[in-house]
Amino acid sequence: MSGLAALCFLLLQTGACGFEILGWFFRGKSLTHEDITERAILNTTVQVCRALALAEGKDFTFPPQPFTAESVAVACGASKSSKSFCKAISLIQRKNWNVDLFRFYSSRHHFDDETFIEGRKIITEGLSAVKASNKRENFEAAREKLGNILHPLQDFYSHSNWVEMGSNLPNSNLIRAGTSIGNIAAESRATCRNCDGDDCRNNILEDILQEKILTSGYFNFVPFLSDKPKGKCSHGGLLDRTSGIEPTGGINKDKLDSNHGFLHTKAASVAIAATSELLEDIRGAAGDRTFLQMMGITRGASRPLCFVIDTTGGMGDEIAAVRTVTASIINSKVGTEDEPSVYILVPFNDPEFGPLIRTTDPEVFKNSINSLSASGGGDAPEMSLSGLRLALTGAPSNSEIFVFTDASAKDADLKSAVIALIEQTKSVVNFMITSGLGSQRQSDNNQQLSQITRSGAQVYKDLAQASGGQAIEVTKSELLEATSILTESTSSSLVTFLQAARSPGMAENFTFTVDESVRNLTIYITGQLVTFTLISPSGVSQSSADTTGSLIISSQSVGNFQTLRLQQEVGLWEIKMMSTNPYTLKIVGESPIDFLFDFLEVSQGPLGGFEVLDNRPRAGVNGSLRVTVIGSDSATLSEVTLVESSGSGKVNGSVEAVGGGDFLVRFDRIPSAEFVVLVKGQNSNVSSRASSPVFFQRQSTTSISASTLTVTADASDSVLVPGVPLSVPFSVVTSGAGGTFSIQATNDQGFTSTSPSSLSLGTGGHANGIVTITAPPETPSGTDVTLTIEADAPGGTDTNYVVLRFTVLRPVTDFTQPVCQLISLQSNCSETCSLSMWELTVQVTDGADGTGIDRISLKQGNGTMNTSLVSGSENVTLVSYNASCCSPDVDLLVVDQVGNVASCFYTVRKITATTSTPAVSITTNTISSTPQPPTVAAVVSSSTTAVQSFLLCLGITILGLSLPSEMGIN
């Protein structure tokens, strides 16, 4: 089987990362938005990884079918990225679905009511935002906006008559501003006739199809508000009240049983190709490695290395320790699978914090650490939570963050906002607290300051506990050892078996199950004079005072922190804690088997189904959880329990398998106290040594709080124009008592914002408010700002939040692709290709009104490329390339400053055997199903081979990516 044939076979059989319970617009056996999005992402990612492997001279093995996030990550040589890849796909899918939740009645978000120009504007402006975010490595914002714009892009093929007109290819101009998307029907022109009963196959007028006139169905949920013009098509379906107004029926292809459901599969196939085309455009603008980072795939297997460091006067020793740890990590892990995926640094003092430094270059990170110096301070409290908040918004989800300080937080009022970010990102925060928390800066007889620092310590302990991290108190001389211990275990395959916090301490027995996939089983304990007894599955016991036992392979103790490395033994372990002093207990190991989860609620929107919660679940009522097991094809869940973080209370759920490693879990009650999610199950295929199913146990790290409040807001139009205020409506609902609820809106960039300080709600009532946020005029495009809107019940008895992410984007006026002009192509190629060379010179420009060339790279070709600016012109670049005749093809990828992409392909081949001189032509890149004759050609194209290959897999014969002129496309 050829490589392309194998690729085609696999592409059309993709598995799911999540399951179809959210009510996507294609339902049942129909293809959903979820399916369309995932298939395109998996396909494009495979091709990116294949291109990188081939460029590095490595073999590439296609993943087995059906494609899954895990199999693709393995094929990309990044198996430990499968969790983050799966999360990235899930987020993009969820933001796609949110368009239906928050923009259900907006015709332009669905290409209803013939709003083609307005719909295309949503896509192109959003695409510019995605590219700008990627350029500044703000990948979370890029994923969110990508999901937002994929929804209208995919709706175009289901809601318009594009496929009815015989179109098998995507409308490429939907992602290109300033071009024609077709001949749009005039408002006065009739487009449909009545359906013949339930048969709507021929309800679009013949002249509309013959003349290739673009139309879409009109939709309105409220009958008396319908403004469907005379003679226009309706969307159709039960929710569309215009479908009963002549001409009756509809033209949507959302499902197999829709009015035009006979074209559903074709519409969905073209939507997949269109999604792939958009992803390829993003890939071209970003580059292959940056594209993979946006998708959560990195070559380094470890979590990000993220340091938040106090740089005030007394922190010189701590900064020196961080330098030493950083050098050790870089020297020992760079180039291995344990290399951190990204390096992040946030300094803070008073009154400053930041900037956030984020890089994948270890030397850049090392230099940034080395450039830190301790200065200023003197009044003890510092802006530690502002620095931490910036790190939480700038680091990937599921990061592990280390905060170094010897002072309490001056901005402790941000505690709730930081907890909100911890809960949303599921990141772990460790505090490395030195010198008795500010003792170097305080007077021993100042009782007020002493009290402040004690409460400051508690703030850090509360945040560490909420995240599943540690609050470690050490002397300056002990800091290096403590930090080294913790940073040794930053692998992305780290899983948690058990964690608990007790204050005051008490005698309590804990059990945890270790399966065969686990390596490096480790126990972390914080607290003073904590005693325990450990019992192995085989019944062997060892107390904390016994230094000669066989269960503990090694142990380290520094400050209030101790770590124990245990022997490898499969089965049920027990640890008996016997301390009355406060302590935290956490048991971790490395394993590919882990789980993802999201809380769900029944949608109140017209589409029904479930919605994924972006904040806290409702307390005291029933609830649902979506759980996805990763790292094993044969793992099944038997128990899912909500366990109180600081107590013994628990709520068991009923587990329902829905296929593909996904489970729907229902609970009769969501606890009011903080809790974690505990899953138990069995894996029947861990290794050949296991004669029977092996039981496993995993626990979430982040503590979750429930609430009787609900805070909602919409950020689907999440673009901030510098200097222009953006209004963000939000709503607060309470299922409890009414009163005056405090409102706090904060953002991590310090942008100017206004919001109500409070809202009045009745019992079981709701109220609305507006936050206005403004980015300074000089803010660069791609800047990411996170806005947290928090509502607190009277007396601070309850709180909830919504976290919104916005991208700053300056108005884009350059939508023109760069242009390549061939200056010369010279070749003396002979039959013995290794003895001859060829070379070319190309002039690249972005036009007189363009933003300028940002990057020129080799997409294909093994030769040498050099670039130089043409003298006297800042917008013209000269490219020279030479290569062996054994490498006859070159593809130049040219990107301008705003992400417009051109692919300029050149090849040296003989047109015929008798050709004496090379003939050079410039034409649109083409693919056909028949072999092409050898040619000497220079081909300039903005299309991509990957999209073409994918379309071929759909059974579409491509004679060129230029859309047919009869479609009215320029």
C-alpha cells in the first residue's frame, strides 16, 4: 500500500477523544461538529509530524486506525503529550459548541439568513487573532478562538446551498478577507419553493443552482419575530418557526434526517476538508513546531518548568539556589524525554510583578534566571499573588509552578481569583517559603506584623492545598535541597493515587492501589513530627522511625518536608497516619494511565443536552461528570467518588461507559465541602505477566469547591482592540438566599476596567452586570489577557467565578499573500545527479501596502537557502537557493507580519527526453490521479499538499485548488 493510500485509509477512521453527549448540531449516526473538528485536527497533526520526521531524516510510521489523540501523539514521538493533546482537542471542541450556547440566535455565527459577508468577517478576524496569539505563544487563547471560528466555518456547508450547487471542494475564500465568496442572492430574489410534503430534495429553485447563486436558510425560533423575505429558503427543523412560512420546509444538512439530510455526509466531508484547510493556513503562519505546541504536543515529556520568584532585597540566596537548580535540570534533561516542554519565569516584588518570560530555549531561560538580582523591598509584603496569577494564565493547563518567597502577600485580596485559576487550569502550585516568612524584615516585638505574616503563611498553605501542591518551609541553606527534590518529579506522566490534608492532625488510615504500570512510587509529607506506619500488599510493615525496613528504598527530609521512595509492589497499600500535628499527605508515581474530567450541567438552551461547566458545580444538588481514561485501550472504571479534601466524607457516583474510554458519571449530590475526584477501575492488558485484570486507582490533584452561585459570561467575540473599550455582559444566579452580592473583576495584565461593586439578588434570583475592559493603545497584537469575574455571597459564605480569556488584536488591513517572483533558475543536472547542482533566485515581496515579510523557511528541500534585503527597499527580500540535482524540488514557505502565507514551489525536471534547455513555467499547484510527465517548472501556490491529499482521501479528484470560475469565486 502506498504512503498516500495508507494515509487515506487511516484518515477516514478516527476515534474520539470525548463523547457526543453535548448535543452537537450533527446528532446520532450523523457527523457532529465534534467529529468534524477532531478528524481534521488529527489528520493535520499527523501530517505535521510526518513532515518534521522526514525533514530530520527519520522514518515516520502512521498510527493505527482508528486515529486517537494517544495514537497520534505516539506517532509524533511524544507519547507523554497525549494528555495535553487530548485536552487541547477537547477545549477546541467545547469552544466550537459554545457558539451554539451563546450565539444561538445570531444568524452571522451560523451563516443563516444569507449573512455571508458578516459570517466570513467572524472567521477572518478570528483567524487573525489565532495567528497573533500563536506568534506570542499564547496557545490557550489560540485554541479558544480557533474553536469559536470553526463553528461558523463548518455551518456554512450545512446551512448554505454550496454542496447543492455541486461543489466538492471547500470555499477557500471563507478564510481570506477581501475576496469574493460567490454570487450572493439579492434580498429580493426568490431562492426556494415549497417542499413536496416532507420531500425537500428539489425545493431550491433551478435557476439558483444553474447560475451558482449562493443562498442560505432563514431561521427564527420565535414565530412572530420572523422576518423571512418572500420566496426565501428556510433553515428547517423543529426549532425553526420560519419553516412553516411559504416557501415551507428547509435546506439544512445538519443531520441525516434533516430536510436536506440526503446531502449530510457530503456537507460534512467538505466541512472536514475546510477545517483542514484552515488548520493548514494556521500551520503555515506558525511553523510546524509552533503548530504542535498549540495542539499540546511537545517533544519534551516533562511538564513546564515554571518559577515565580520574589526579587526583593533579602532573596539573594534564594535566587542563587534557583540558578543552581535550573542549571542542573537543563544540564541533565535537555535532549532527553524528560526535558521540560517549556520554561516560564515570573519575577515579582513591590509594587511590580512580571513580565512573564516564556521560552522553549533552555539557554534563554538560564540567561533570564542569571539576570535576576535581589534589590528593594523592606516592608515585607510583596506582590506574590499577582506574580502567581500571571504564571497561571501564561502557563499551559496542568502545569506545576514553584513560588519562591520569604514574605507574605501584599495582594492577598487576589486569593479567590488565584483559586479560580487553579481550579480552571488544574495546575499544581508549590510554595518554597524561606526564613520564617519575612522574619528577616520584621521586628520581633511588632505583634501586628507577626500576626500578618502568620496569616500570610496560611494563604500560601491554602493555595497549595487547593492545587494539590506543597507549602514547604525551609531555611535559606535548605532551599536548594528541597527544590531539587521536588523538581525531580515533574514528568507529564506523573499521576496521583492519594492526597489528604488534616488540620489538626488525627489518627487515620489511608489505602491506595498500585497497578503494574506504575514506576517511581513516592510519598510526600509536610508537617512537623509526623509519624506513620506503612503496610505493603504482602503484609510487610515499616514505621516512620524504622530506617532499616525494606519498604522504603530511600528517604529525604528537609524543613517541614519529607519524601519517601517506595519499593515496587502491585496491590493494595495502607499508610496509618498517627500524628496529631497538622500534615498533608500526597502519594504519586509515574504511569501512562490517567484520567481527564469535566463537570456537566443540563443545558438550559434550546438545543438541550449537557454543557461543560467552566467554573464550580452547584452544591447540594445532583450533578454529572464526564471522565475520560487515557493511556490504556482496555481500562474500565468501576468507581468514581467525590472525596472531601480535609475530611472522610464521600459521595459515590453511578458509572456508565459510553465507549472510547469515556464514562458518564451521575451523582445524587455534589458535596458542599472541598473535594477531589477519585477513580478506580481495572486494566486487563497492562502486560503479559498479568494473568487477571489489574486494578488501578487515580485521584485528581486540584481540590474542587461547589457553590450555590452561578456566574456566566460570553467571550466568543474575544478580541480586544487597543484603546477601544470592550463591554462584557455577565450574569449571577443564586439557588440560595438573596441579598447584596459583592462583585470583583480583575485581570492579569492590569488593563483598565470598570464593573459594578455589587449586585442585588432575591432568593433564588438573578442579576446582570457589565464589565468594561480597555487595552492600552500601544498593546501589541497577540497579547493575552485573562479576566476573572467573581461573585461573593453576603458575609463571604459562598463564592463562584467565571474566567474569560481575550486576545488583543490591532485592526488588520493586510490580507494579501506575499508574492514570489522567479528571477533566475539555472541547472546543469545530468543523469548522475550527485555530480551536479542547480540554483535559483527568487524575489519575495509583501506589496507596497503589506506589513512586510516575517519569515521565509524551507517547507521542502535539502539545499542551502540564504536571504537578504534588497538595497533601498524594506519590503523586498531576495532568496537564493542551491541544491544537488538529487534534490530537485524546493517549496518556500513565506509568511508576512500578520500571518498571510504563500507557498512557492519550484522544481527542476525535464519536460521531455529531448528538451535541450530548461523550460520554466509558473502555474497553480495541481494534483491529479494520473502520473504527471517530468517537467522543469516553478510553481507558486498558496495551497498545501496536505489539504490536497486529504481531499483525495475523501474521493475528490483535484484538478487544481483554484475554485471554478462558474462559482463566481475570484
